[in-house]
Amino acid sequence: MPETLENLLWCAALATWLMLFFGIITQRLKPLSKFLSHLLEVTFRLRAK
């Protein structure tokens, strides 16, 4: 039983770190995503004219 509890705690810790990591990555990529979407919008707007 203690081994099962230890494995469960390790999984919870790993899930917590992954959530933090992906949260930070998402925050860092938002400006890049906005820039790329704006660039694509301008590009297709110029091609449509």
C-alpha cells in the first residue's frame, strides 16, 4: 500500500509540474501567435486586393 501511495504522489507532482510548464509556455507564445495571425491577415488582405 505505501508503494501505491508513493506512486500516486509522484504522478500528482508530475502533473503539477507539467501544468505549470505548459502554462508558462502558453503565456510566452501568446504574443508570437498574435503576431503571426496579424501577419497572415495582412498578407491575405494584400493578395485579395
